[in-house]
Amino acid sequence: MKVYFDNAATTAIDQDVFEAMKPYMLEHFGNPSSIHSHGRQVRTAIERSRKKVADLLNAAPAEIFFTSGGTEADNTAIRCTVSEKGIKHIVTSKVEHHAVLHTVQSLEKRGIKVSYVDLNDKGQVDLNHLESLVKNNPDTLVTLMHANNEIGNLLDLNKVGDMCEEYGACFHSDTVQSMAHYKHDMPNLKLDFAVGSAHKFHGPKGIGFLYINHKNKIHPFIHGGAQERNMRGGTENVYGIVGLAKAMEIAYADMDAHRKHIEGLKIRMIEKLKANIDGVQFNGVSDDLDNSLYTVLSACLPPNDDNDMLLFNLDIAGISASGGSACSSGSSIGSHVLAELNRDQNRGAIRFSFSKYNTLEEVDYAVEKLSELYQPETTSA
């Protein structure tokens, strides 16, 4: 059996998404900046897609800007806000995605003050400390992710948004993991910036978007053309944009059914792991369905001589999973997220992330193969 449980890294493209993209790969090839009929036809498809995304977010089409993905969108929001709004202070956390952390660290080297909000031993944000940081530092940008990509912890966007509004801070959230898995009503969230990446919700890779609240005006991050209403130079990824909008439309239409199905998978995985592996724990609050992303479960496994070979052994069994973020999989320094938790370093860590295409049978198979690696006689003292 082949099992794919690494959907937080990327998802399989939906067949209906691919079908929507094909005409813009094979037939409608005009440059959207051209004024002739070939160009106008493609321009219409882009603007139709923009309106579709905006409608799903209860936003205005003028607030949606297409990008190459979440990383570019995060960089644009953070860097351009700092340069345009006189930001002197950034508040973030040490468990953010590197698209945010590395961007903030590069700005810190240029003289921007950076504060890291306190986290508890589960990786949850201390909202009292956050309020203190925002209250006592004018000209602040808060950048905190909605759903952690490694451990699934959720941030209360409403509470943070209210706090930022009260103290006059800008609020950017990396919403890559939660976009199209939850309904984001932008006017009520009080977000200045949010991001999406199509390949996290069964769309194509290499396309994303940045939501910029209409109250904010920033200059381009990428120069060289008048595309995206002068906000992003470069010929648009037309079939990617069409695919993103179609994938988001499908995700919203079927969200309740997909969530119920995926939560069932996660619950089954939690129960099976507890029943079959003595001493299994869970990183962050990923086993708490009320406070974690329903697509992610991060397990903390007992000490074992073969923990370093865990992912390799699962791969041999046909199971694809992750030890943390796929963006860090080639790193020799380990997960920066897990390093921030109060976790026994002798324990192994594995992230299972689910999609609408996974089944209960796949969960049972994965737990069966995993439990074979953690029989009592192989467990270290």
C-alpha cells in the first residue's frame, strides 16, 4: 500500500482544477498585457479568478494580489510594510515559518527592533505578553501565523486583531496552512495582510496570493512591469491563477464535508497511536481538535534506537510523512519549531498531515507499520 500523509507539505492537484487549467496551457496562450483579443481573453480569466477569490474571502478584488506563493507574499507584506509605514518594531514568534522568521531576521540586521512573544511549553502564544509588547512599542508590525505548519497550533486571529487595532499596530498573518481549510471573513478578522498558496489546498504549485486590506497602501516588492495593478512586475502565471481560484472554489463548496472526513481520520490516528504505542505523546496541542489545525497531527514517539531512521523505515513501508516542515527536511539542525517546545530530545517526532483523499484504511496501515517499529523489546531504557 502507498500512503501519502504529508499534505501540509503539498497536496495532490484536484482533477477538476487540472481540467480548468488545461485550456490556458494549450489554447488560451495570449499575454494578458496585450490589448488584442488573445490577450483580452486571458486578462478576463485572471480578473474572473481574482473576483472569485475575493468573494470567497468577503474581500474586494482590489485587495487580492497574485504571487508565486506564500513565501513571496509573506516577504512582500513584511518588507514593504516596514519600508512604507515607518515600522520600528516587529513582534513575531520563534515557531513561525522561515518565510517569516528569515525575513524578520534580515530586517533586524538593518536596525529594526524585533521582539519574540513568549510561548508556553506547548508552543502557544502568551497573549498577555503580546499585549505588553504591542502596547509599549509604537509603530509595531505583528506577524504571527494562524496555523503552525509543524504542530498545528491555532492562533485566535480575532483576539490578536482586536489587540492590534486597539494599540494601532499592523497585523500580518501567515495563513498558508489554514487558507481554504477555514472560512476567512476578512472584514471581521481585522487583518492587514494574509496569504494563500494554492498547492496547500489541491491547486497547482508556484501560485499564491497576498490579501492587502484596502486601508493599507504599499509599493511593489518586485519591479519590472505594471502587472497586478503596478504591484508585482512580471507576466502573470495565468493557468496557475485559474487553478488557484478553482481549487479555492472547490475547497469552500465542500469544506464542511471535507473537515468532517479529515477530523475523523485525525481522531482515528490519535486513538490508534495511543492504543498501539506505549508512551506516545503529541507535540504542541495537535491532539486537541478545538485548538489545532484539523489536517495536522504531530506525534512524539518513545525513545528508540532507530528514531533517526524513522522516516526512512516508513518510506520503505510505502508511507510518506514528515519529521517536521518539508521546507526544513534537508537541514541538519533539526526543526526550529520542535526545539522551542518542552520536549524530550530522545523522543522521535513525526508529522502526519491529512487531506480529503486519505482513508481510514490508510490510517490503520500507517499505525500498524509504525507500531512494529516501537515494540517493547526494541525500545531503549
